Amino acid sequence: VSYTTGPYAGKEIAFCYANNASGGGSPAVDILDVTNKSAIVRISQAFYANAAFSHQGWLSPDRQYLYLNDELDEDTFGLPTLTRIFNVSNLNAPALVGTFGNGGGAIDHNLYTLGNRIFQSNYRSGLRVFDATNPTAPTEVAFFDTYPDNDSPNFNGLWNNYPFFPSGIVIGSDIEKGLFVWWVGPQQLSFATTPANPNPFPFSA
């Protein structure tokens, strides 16, 4: 991530989901200054409770918060679907400030933020969309379950999604069923931009 304003202006920062073994081990978030590729510097490291495999995460659009998926904590510890929230406004001192989920048991996987929405691919519970207007207390507002049999913590169902098309279309890749294409939000009769309707999409980046 390239910062252009604030105390990190001019810096390129990497948020790394770190384990010291292929199956996990000391799961954490490493925040690195990678501006100089030949002299990468660790700024800080953040650990968290009930950690099994630090897997993936994404920043809030204002870069104040980081949402982290642990891919093995549901199965290892019997936790419900649980995504961690870190305050990263101070990169030298990232702080865990909360968690969120929907009460299910599926594995939280790849997520992305767009405007005030979080789009999360959660294996057996499919696509889950959260309203993050309150960034430390996201609430689920939409879902499409691509694996309706159950929400157990297994590696089936929706693996990834992509919500960044200008059209507002969201796509997802399901391990068993292939490509899914969705519209998330109020029904749109037309994607056309007109003078009377300059932004036909419900969510903006």
C-alpha cells in the first residue's frame, strides 16, 4: 500500500499474514516498510488470541482498520466464524479492537472492502456481505450460500470473490461449482449512466 498523506507519506507498506510453518505457527500480522526493496524494515508485529493460521486481510478504505481472516481457528478451537479487527492508524502499534462474524461455523476466507461494505468468501457459507459503516462492528446485510448443505469448517464452497468491477457486479469462484455472478444491492433496471442518473450503482469505492 502506498501512502501519500499523513506520517507515512511516501512510504510503501506491506501487511503480511505471517506464520513460521506451512501449517501455521506463531500466527501474526507483520507490518513492513518495503519502500526500499533491498532494505525491508519490520515496523511492527501483532499477535492475537486463539490464532491458528493467519491467512488474509484487507484494509478499510481510510486505512485506519485491518480486517484479518484466520483460516484454521474455527476447526482448531471450535470457534464460530470470526474475523479480527485491528486498528492500524498507528503502524508502530497495531491494536486488536474487535471481532465480527455471523454466528455460523464456516471458515472465514478472502475478504475485500469497497466503500462501507466488506465482501467475504466463507467457503461453505458462501458470499457474506457486511455493512462496515461502524468499522469496528460490521453487520451482515446480504449473503448467497453456494454450499447450502451445511456451514461446517471444511474446504468446500466459495473460495474467493471480486467486488471491484465498475458495473457493481460481484463475481465469486466456488471450488465445486465454478463461477458465480451477483448483483449486491437494490435491483437496477439499467447500468446506463445518464445526466439524470450519473451514478447508477448502489455502492461507491
